Amino acid sequence: MLNLRNLNLSFHGNKVLEDIDLEVKKGEVVTLIGPSGTGKTSLLRCINLLEKPDSGFISLGGLDYDFSSIDKKETLNLRRKTAMVFQQYNLFKNKTAIENVMDAQMVVQKKSKKEAYEKSMEELKRVGLEAKVDAYPNQLSGGQQQRVSIARALAVEPEVILFDEPTSALDPELVGEVLKSIEEVAKSGMTIILVTHEMSFAQDISDKVVFMDKGQVAESGRPEQIFKESDNARTQQFLNKFYAAAQ
Amino acid sequence: MFDIVTVFESLIEIVKVVPKTLFLALVILILSFILGAMLTYIQSLNIPVVKQIIAVLQSFLRGTPNVVLLYLVYYSLPLVVTSFLSLFGVGFDPASLNSAAVVIVTFSICYSVFQSEIIRGALHSLDKDQIEAAQSLGYSTSQTLRKVIIPQVMTEALPDTMNAFLIIIKALSLAFLVTVVDIFAQARLVGAQTFSYLEAFVAAALVYWVICGALTYVVNKLENRMRRGYV
């Protein structure tokens, strides 16, 4: 469904991602884990071209794109097949929760206001925010804002939703409600690529876990393979550090 | 002695030029906003020599009194227009240049610098996150501009822009120097006719005050409405 081949990205001559291959099947939940600064978020941002890779190929929804020669139209096309949930929610501050969810449907997908409204209500209900549809982002908690942003991503019916550390900016007591919504999305059959530091959540929810290190895919496999049976030294080192810190 | 009836009589005469004054100020506001937006845009491009030229221009405009600029334009604009038109073989009598044009040109240029600052500030207040969110949802550049950036920047720039409008209205009192009759100029004329300068200026002050008060009220209402729930 989504296929990345030989993706390379550099910032000002520094290699950030090197020769990344990644395959995601329809309905799969793929989690990217690894140390900070290792390129997980950059990889996610390459998929919707918020960062433009130097080279590489992507297939998504039956179409192939060459990153080194991708034009404006193809960029928009690719972006319209994906949606992203950001670490800082990135809601439109001057719009209410429901307007945030409706906007892209009307602007990008040219849906009527009524259609967009109904779809948005449905998605806001799914994340449990039907009581907050008319609230502005600054009237919502971080967890609620993030759930609005999940509803906004769902509403455009993308091929894949990219979650970029969706709980990292949240107070600990708000993490649970957002994880629950993500789980809900995963259960609905949506294809998901998730960058997270919530290891136990990653283990529970993922079909595939990708461990990244120094801009490369160090190891990938089923969650139990990575978390329990890995013999990759870097993976073990990372997980051990992680568990030690958690205790 | 001070005569309240004369104040009222002057008031009636002065109010007659209020529409013209407001219209002039509005034209200047719009032109300076457009010029300011262009300045902001050009500066954001960071073109080496152009950037320095604009910086020098800005410092010049900030560092010279409006009166001086007004006279500068008053005496130079006819020459500029004449020589410009002669390039195309069109004859032009320098004396026929409307002095209102002089006022509009001068103040539009003067206040474009301030408008540019206002726009830059408003743009700065818009966080990049929202632009990325729009991009990630597949908004085109113009959709992002129309649906995300401009509505918020407008709201942000509104109070300062309206403040600039009030400043322009008051600054127009200098237009008298180049024979354009605004509120202040009218007060001088009325005063000169009756030798009741004090009453005329009291009336002028009242008119300015009422205009500014009313505009401030309207803008506050408008801003609250535009911002609705968000800060």
C-alpha cells in the first residue's frame, strides 16, 4: 500500500536519513521507535513532503512518485492521500473544533458545508468530543486538542495517517485519552505510521515495529521480535536504557 | 470672550469637511497598507542590495518630520510627474497637479513604513505550525494563504491598522500647508472669518475627539467579533 525505497534526506549537507526502505500494508500499524535525533520524525515528514527528500521513491495508493523530480501537483496529490497528527496538535487557532475538522473537507475536497459538518460530527464523536464541537482550541485541554486533530485527520479519509509523537507534549494524565483514540483509529482499519516514545503502547498496538538508529533502519519486525527477541545490539541498548529510565 | 454659540456655528462648518477628511485618510490608509504589504514581501525575499535600499528608505522616512516630507513632495512631485510624462510625449502643466494628490502620495509613503511593521508583526504572531497543518492536509499555497494565513493576520493587524487610521486623520491637519482643506484647515478658515479662533479650535478638537472615540468603539467591537473565542 505504502512503499518507500532508497529514501535519502540531508539538511545542509548532513545526512539525516540514509537509504530508507519501508513497506506498510493496508490496515497495518507501523511504529517507528529509536533514540532522539535519529530521523523518525523526519522520515514521517518526508512521506507527506513537509521535508523534501534528496532522492528516493514512494508508492502510495497505487501511484508512484520519484522524490528527486516530484512537482507541485504531485506534491499536493501525495499530501491529499495522507494526513498528519502533530506533536503540538497544530490546530487552526481561529476556528472551533468542528470548523477545524470541516475546513480541509470544504477547502481541499470541495465538500458541501452540510456534508463536511456531518462527517466532522461523526469523527468528533469517534474521539469522544461531541460535547466540545464549538470550543476554540485555547478552550480545550492538550488531550482534547490532540483528539480534535485526530478527528481532523480522519475526516479527510486519507490512505494513511502519520502520527508524529502525538503524546509527547501532553501532561501525563492526558496521555491515556489520546492513546485510546489512536487505538480506536487503528481498530477501524486505518493504516497508521506512528512515531512514539510510549514503548508499551507501541508493543500493544503495532503490527510492525521499526527501530531506527542514526538515520537508518536498524531493525524491523513484529513487536515481540523487537521488544523481546531482538539480538541487535543497538536495539537492546536502547530498550534497556528505556526500561531502566522507566523504573 | 468665549462664546459657546460660536463654537456650535463653527462646528456646523467644520462637520462639512469631515467626509472629505475621512475619505482622504481612508485612501491613504489603503495605499499605505498595500505599499506596506509590498515592502514586507520584498524584505522577506532578502535580496542583498534591495534590502539595504529599503532599510535606508525606511530610516529616512522615520527620521524626517511629515511636514518636511510634505513640502518635499509638494515641490518635487510636479517635476517628477512632468518629466515622467514627457518621456511618453505627454505634456503636463506642473501647476495643475492637485494638491490632494500631493497629500495622498506623501502620507501613503510615510505610513507604508509603519504598515509594513504592523504586517510583519502580525505575520510573526502566526505560528508556522498551522501552515504545516494546512500543507499536510493538501492545501495549495493560495488556499493556505486565503484560508489560514490572511484571516488570522488580518485580525492580528486590525487594531494597529485602525490606530494608524486615527494617526493619519490627525496628521492630515498638516495638509493645510499645501492648501488641502481638512478639519483643522476648516477650523482656521472659520476662525479667520469671525476672528473667533478659540471657538473654532475648540470645535475642531471636539470633532477630532468624537471621530476618534467612535472609531475606537467600532474597532473594539469588530475585533471582539473577529476574535470570538480565541485570543
